[in-house]
Amino acid sequence: MVVIHVKRSEEHQFLYETTVEADVSACVRDLCEIQNTRLRIQRLKLEGEELAKHGVAKHPDRQSLDEFQEDFGYGKVEKNEHYNVDPTGRRTGNRCDPKVAETLLKTLADAEAAISKNQVANKVYLTKKALLEKVDEIRGAVMICYPMGLPEWDNVRAALEDNEDLAGTQWATEYLDPETSQLWWAGKQFLAGKKLKDHVGRNEKTKIVGKLQKKGGGAPQREPIVDSDTQKAMLSYYHKKQEEQKKLVEDDEDDYTNSAWANPKALKSHFSGVGGTLRFR
């Protein structure tokens, strides 16, 4: 099987398994959908934690208003026994039972671990099906916490239904169009209409580091020769050596005269028995 190590950045990377006979367009589409689902799970993690802490989202017309303001026809917020005010004013503060919320938080943490870059080191290959199963698990945990359902304007509900409006957000810039995005490797673009073997050869035991780019984005930046951790270690080593050299320069030229080997009376002291260290019993 061909292994593609997909890297968008240091944080956004994952492993994908396919064959040399795979169609390039189908492969790119699959990779983009996996990456977009990873980002979707990240959004669910961020918004899901807020849901567990501060309850469902307020209507957009009421956000940043406290419960004593006019209800604008949407009903005032009555505090429940688990009320926890949202400092951002986006959520009602009426959270579910904290013990029940632990299930949601645990499910979110498990989903985040599934898309972590650490999966690369663990040699875990991602599939869209496996990631959608994590989304379904989050959906089930949300239903346990809020069996009455979430309002249509809640970001958690929108993410679960894959119906988010990302316009004007940083997430929109990260989205990859499965139909127009491009896969690059070794400074070359994989061409639609061809198979992977036309670019990587016929050997199934092949591993490449591929980069996904938006249409018109051009060739991606090449990988650095050394990774960030190695670079930090090298800089630390050179800095240490520089400090040692600076210290040697600052030493006086006749500093060696304090050494035993430079003592002109060392031979006489040795034969008279007064040289070296004196010991007493």
C-alpha cells in the first residue's frame, strides 16, 4: 500500500493509505474531505466545551445581553440550578448537569485525540468513515446532555449537521474544495486523469510527504532540511559554544601561571617532599 503523509502545517498532518492504482482526482477528493472533517471536529471540540460549560447558544439578536434585558420575543432566560454565566454573552448559562457534561467532554477529548498529529507517530491511518464515527459519537453525547435538542443557531448543531456558515472566519481560509484542490509532492503537481503510479511509480511499498493546495496556490514551500526540534537543539549547542569561546577570550594571558605544571619550583618541592597535598592522620 502507498502511504501519503499529508502535511498542511506542523499541526495539520495525517497519514493516508491507498494504492498505486488509485485515481488522482478520487485520492485528492478523499484527502480534502478527511482534512475538512478534521477541522470540523476541531470546531466541535471548541464549541462543545462551551456548550458543556455555559449551555445552549442565545439567539443572535440577544447575544451579549444579560437575562434582565428585553427578550425581543424569544423569551427571557430563567436560571436553572446549574447556571454558569457565559462571560462572552453568547450562551444562556443554563448548562446541563456537570456530571452528565463529563460524558460530552470525554467524547470531545477522544475525538480530538483521533485527529491529533500524534497519530502520525503512532502510524494510524485516517479515513473519512472513522472521523464521521467520531462526529456521531459527539452527536450522541450532545443528545444525552440536551435531550430537548439545540436551537438552530447553535454552532454545535450546525457543525453536527455539517451546515456551518464559515464566511468571514479563519476556518473559511482553511477549507479545501475537494473538486479543485491539488496534491503536490517533490515539487510536482499530481495531474487529474492520471493514476498515482504515474507520479510515484509502481512500488506499493512507497511513502511520500504530500501537500494539499488550493487551486492557483502554486507549488507549496519545501520542507526544511531539519525539523524544528533538531534546529532548536543545534541553536542551543552553538550558543553554548559561543559563550565558552567568549569566556576563554576574556581570560588573562598569564592565567596558566596558576597551574601546577608552570611552577618553576615544582621539581625542588617534589624531591624535598613538600610538594603535592599534605595529609594528616
